Amino acid sequence: MQSMKSRWLKLGLAAVGAMAVGLPAAAQRAPEETRAALRVAEGLEATVFAAEPMFANPCDMDVDAKGRVWVTEGWNYRASKLRPEGDRVVIMEDTDGDGNADPEINSALGICVLGNRVIVSCAPNVFIFTDTDGDGKADKKEVLFSGIKGVQHDHAVHTFNFGPDGKLYFNMGNAGEQLMDKDGKPITDVYGNVVNIKGNPYRQGMVFRCNLDGSELETLAHNFRNNYEVAVDSFGTMWQSDNDDDGNRGVRINYVMEFGNFGYTDEITGAGWQDAWRKAQARGASETEKVQSEWHQYDPGVVPDLLHTGAGSPTGICVYEGKLLPKQFWNQVIHCDAGPNVVRAYPVQADGAGYKAEIVDIVHGGSDKWFRPSDVCVAPDGSLMVADWYDPAVGGHQTGDKNTATIKGRVYRRSLTCRARPARARRWRIRTMRRVTWRGQNYTTCRRRLSRSCRSSGRTWPSRGCGHGRCTCWRGSRDRRRST
């Protein structure tokens, strides 16, 4: 484990739900024992970045521009009122500090760090905390949105993400039901529709985009069940997971097409999947078609699912646009599923007007069934950070370990087993930048560390960069097809 201290921001949180499955507390393992048990993809290694007693029950995470890891704790989820003063947000870095919890923050399902502002999603509110003096404590607390249903419910409002257009992207599951402004007034989006799930026209879970102050809110897609987090790539393309009705083995991954209906309920009548499945069975449908009926995939106007992954409890998601991991993970969707104890990539290919994808495991819990990945983020150096809720169970709005003496939590770092960059990769990087150059973008002389030939040439490259410490200013070309 790295040597570090932790600071506590004046916030709080709770967690991904858990349903006890009867595993004994003796099944717990020390952080290094769990790390040793993990099955990691070829070319990668896992290290323990931070662990208990520094924090416990991490349910959401963000990494800021300084490489500091912000984790929302989850002691107070549902009936687990283990911290009466409220849960915390923990900042992992190499300095000392302390702080207080916030009693209004429990079961917060999202954190987004933007400079000295932190957006915390905690139904019935979305808060903005501002640290004006840089001491790691919130000096100002504001309400961005209010009136959201689903208090202490993981189908409520989820984390915010900053998009390439300078706007905020976020979502909420079907328990959120509605969105109101900071004064408690119903919000009408830019298309003239009141934001609620009553079918006029939106149903169930939704995806949104808005300005940093919450204005000009757009409803981008609807009719999800428990869309846990929306990830946005450098082109503004959105990806997310959605949890099936328990027992249907139908967790799905979605390319979120703007203004799409995603079919959790009948768009016209609002009828659920049971009605659709009965009708399908009456037509002679086999059991293998149940998942298509659940998501109304045969209904006109429903956006096709990208991928079905079976039973699970899907959680955090991101798009990996770094180059530190092996090439098969470049520019791919990376996703946590706490149910089957796994972090996966979904390599995507164009398919007609949409996409198709396959499943590639990045890390699996192996023999440690308490490994519950709850979120995944990319650090400034391109490594992958994975938060581990670490509990014997998941789902069902409960936790398995309610003993304050044994509750645990970890953050693991995934990176290359060998940091050396092959010469071939460097040559390809320069070629790719040349191909992007003629696209008519804004250019600036690259001052990051490039190969010697690139530095001496004095060439100018696109002004985008991902902050890796190497020049990745060509980040905008998510795949080579789009950059030529």
C-alpha cells in the first residue's frame, strides 16, 4: 500500500446496496491477500492504492487533475445507520488533515470533482460544495437540484460527469421520478417538457445534460430502470449500464442515442416487462427471448441494446482514453459489475447505425467473493483506479457486513506490468497526430514530452490533451476511422 494520509471533506455518503448471502466474517481477507487473489488481464498488474482503516465502503469515486482520489463512503445505507453524524467523502493524498461529516449526506450515489467544486448526488438533492481556501473542507454548500424521489435508493440520482462541450451529464433511475430546481419548482427542459416519469413524454429512468449552473437542462434519453452512471467520451458519445429486474439475468450495456426510448416499459401504455413477456409467450417465444421482451426490444422505436451481460449488479463506468493500459483497452468502455465480482471492457465496433460489442475481463475477484467493484476511474497518468466496496453480498438494498469493527473498503490501481513504451507505439502515435492535423482543428505547439524527432520538428498539434505526462494531444481521435 502506498504511504499516504487522508483528508475528510465536509460531506458524506452511503452505498451500493447489499443482500446478505450468508458468508461468514471470517471470509474477509487483508488487502494484499485480496490483491493476490485477483485474476488480472494479461499485461496488467494490480496494486493496493488505499484501504481500511483509511476509509470504508467506497460507493463512488472520482480522480481530480492532481491525481487525488475522492471516495464517497457508505456506512449509512438503508438500515445501516452506523455513523449518526453522516457519511463522509475522503480525499486520498500525501498530506494530513481532518474534517466533519454532513448529516444531509447519506446514500449519495455520485461525486464529481471540478477544480475546487464538488458535485454530490444524494437524493432528494444534488449539492455543490466549494472549497474556497484549498484546505480540503467545504466552505460553501449550495443546492443544484432538489425534489428527487428515491431517498436512500440506488435507483435515484447518480453521478455527474463533465462533457467535452463544457456541460454536465448525469442520470437517474426510475425511483428518482422527477427533477426540481433549487427552490423546489418542477423543471421544464429546453424542449418544453416537465421532467417527470408520468409519460408526458418521459418514462422511468432518464439521462440529462445541462450547464454548470443547472440551466438549459435537456432530457437526452428515457425509459431505463436503474441506469447507474453515464460515461461521456471525447466526442460526446454516451454509454451506460442498466440493471434488470432481479432474477431476469438481463443486465444491459447501452450506447445512449440522444432522444432515444430504451424500452423498460411500454412507451404508450407504461406496461412493464411482465405484460410484454406474457404476450411473447402467447406467440410461442422461447425462454431465450425473455431478455428482449423485458427491454421491449421488439417494439418499434426502441433503441437496441448494445450488449446483454447476464445476471449482475452493474455500478460505475468510464471510457478509457489513455494509452497506459494494453492496446485492446484503448478508447473502450470499462465497467464494474459488483454481482459477479468483475471489471470488464466492452470493445466496440460500428454496426449499421449503432454499435456492437464483446466482453473482455480486466480483473475478476477470483477466489475472494467479497470483491465488489463499485466504481472505476482513470488517473492522470493513465492508470485505472477501481473502488472495492468489499462486502459478502450485493443488491436488495442491504449490506452484509454491519459490524463497524470489520467494515472494509479498498481502492486498487491497475497499470502495465512493464512501463516501457515500445518504439512502434511511439511511431504510431506520431503518425496518428499527423493524420489528425489536417482536420481543421485548433492547433498549438506541443510542449509535452514527445520523441526527439517530434520535439525537434517544431510541428504543431491539436490543442487537446489528457494530462498523461506524455503528449496525447491526439486524444480526440477515439478510433482511427474517425480521424481520417
